Amino acid sequence: MATATFRFHGELAGFLPYGKRGGALSHACARAATLKNAIESLGVPHTEAGRLIVNGQPATLSRIVREADAVEVFPQHAADLVMDETPSFIADAHLGGLARLLRMLGFDTLFENAYADRHILDLLDRERRILLTRDRELLKCRDVLRGCYVHARKPEAQLNEVIARYALARRAQPFTLCLHCNVRLEAAESDAVAARVPEPIAARYTQFARCPGCERIYWEGSHWEHMREMLGPVLGEAAPR
């Protein structure tokens, strides 16, 4: 075994047992344990670890822990991530509100309460999605290459976390996806939808969108104004006008 000293910065300390939070801690690691193994044995999912410093030098999760190593683990931040394309997500159970808000911003987000863990892992591998979850054990699976532990409990605060983590504000395309089935909306002529919306709506609005998946019709009514006001503080200058 190798005994090393670990220091977890920022919100990572919240994953540690209560008595081990704050300052450096000594930890005996299994033989040939990697930093990933050691960090997760202390309760921190590998997806939450950003910059790693061992004995003053940059390191990776695959590095073997050696006797007397001094390990510093920093939280994952947007600056640490290299993303050439707009990310897509899969939200674990109990994150339906977050999934809806991400779709509102135009981010492809899968969500079903009934998703089994194995199905989630298959989708992550096949579709290169990012896992959003409050299940830290699921994030520890080696099959999870990209994931995010969502700390907040309320959807709007959760959205703030995810936007900051993945620098999403500049990539947002609000109101382009169906909030219910995650399909990209298509423009619809007012004449084509007149029979499917309330008469006052058909008389007042000229621009509509249709979901080719569930056939829902969208228009820029009071609900749209409410959503735009809600998104303003989240997106800042990137908020829709």
C-alpha cells in the first residue's frame, strides 16, 4: 500500500466524509491504485476532478499513487474542457425539470424517469452524451467518460450549474426544441395550424412552430415571455430578445 496526502479544493470537499473536510488528509491507497481509484475511494467521482497536481507537477487520473505523494485535486471548470461541438446530455431520474430547461435553451437532452443505469451507460457510449445526475456512484462507473454531479435541488439553480460548467451561454439556441420530446421545431404557417389552436390565438399571432414528433404547436405567447424573463439572468447578454 502507498500512503499519500490529498487536498480537495472548492466544492469537491463536499463529497468527503464530514470529519475529513477542510485541509489535507492522509489516505492509504491499495497497491497500484491510480489517482482515479484513490479519489473515488474517498467519495469524489472522477468526473468532478479537473486539474490534478502531484508533488507540484500536473498529473492525470491514470497516474499510479506512490508513497508520500502530495496530491491536489481541483474542481472541473469550463476552462478545463475542450468542446469543439455543442454538447448533448442525458438527465438521470429526478432531473426532469433541468432537462426541460436545457431543451428550452436548445440543448439536446434525453430524459425518462424509467431509464435503467445500464441503458443510460449504453446511450452515453453510443451517442457521446454527457451524464447529468445526483447519483455519485453512477458517475464512478468507468464507462462514464463525461458526466456532471448536479449539486442544486431546484431546476433553475441546477441550470445555472450546468451552464457555468460547460460554458453553454454562447451556444444556446432558445426555443428551437420541443420541451416534451426533444425534437427540433419546424416553422408552421398560420393557416396550417389555425384549426389546432384556440381561435383568439390564431387571430392574434402569425408565427408558429410545430414539433414533427408529437405535433405540439408553439407560439410566442405569455408563456414564452415568462420563459424569456427567466432565462435572461442565466444567459446574460446571450439571452433571447
